Amino acid sequence: MKTMHTVILLPGLACDDALWRDQLPALQQHHRVQVSSVHQRHATLPEMAHALLAETDGPLVLVGSSMGGMLAQHVHREAPQRTAAMALLSSSARPDTPELLKLRSDATPDALCGRLENLVTCQQSDFTSVGELFDLLASDIARSSAEPPGNPSGLEAQENT
């Protein structure tokens, strides 16, 4: 008997199930599909991963966009035996920094209340302009692009431990 996988679609922080509306009809023809909302109900990625695993059963195919991809990696770390496959879309394997945790923490109340248009502007008190925010993100992207493949900053090589 073939094991039925559940495809779990994991939106990013500022997104909800509307992100996947165009993919759902095609996926639902061949798979059990759920769009998770754990990112709207829990504050940290480990809490989100724990909740997702508690709310689902069986093997999972995790499809995460942006922060949803980071969540998929946390789910896999917590329960690799439950992860049949992963697709990480516009995501990152870098560990959270205090700055990213603060940015997500500050943005979560707006996201939970549906005030998605405030997610960039709510951070203006931390930056002199939205341009400075984009400059910070661009420098982070440039720094991570300069790193050797397979060795993102903050992650130690397994053979050295």
C-alpha cells in the first residue's frame, strides 16, 4: 500500500493562503494539500515547527516561501523522519540573527491583524528611510553571495564537530 503524503504549503510572514490560490487546484487533484497558518499563531520558528508537527500526521511534503522555507527547515530538523520532501522558494538557510528576530517580532502583530501594508513602513523608526532598509537588505544579500557555496555563515562544517 502506497503511503499518502500531505503537501503542506507554508506562506511567508506577510502572506496567507492567498499566496497559493493559483497552485491549489492543480495540487489538490493529486495530493492532500493544506496551507498552514502556524506562522500567524506562534512567535518563533521552533514554536511554529512544533505546532505544525502536532497538527499534522504522516509523511509531509513541505513547500515554503520565504520565511515558510525557513520554517520547513525547522520542521525537518525537529522530525526528519516525517519529511518526505521539501521545496524552499525564495528562502534562506542562514540562522536567525537578533536583528531578523526583532524585525519579525515587530512585524507579527501587523501581519496577524491583516495590516500587511504596514510591514515595511512600521520599521521606519529603526531606519532613517525605507531606502536605508533596502540598502541593509542588499548588503546582506551581497555578503551571503560572496560566501562559498555549501557553507553559509553561522553554520559549521559537520566534519569539524
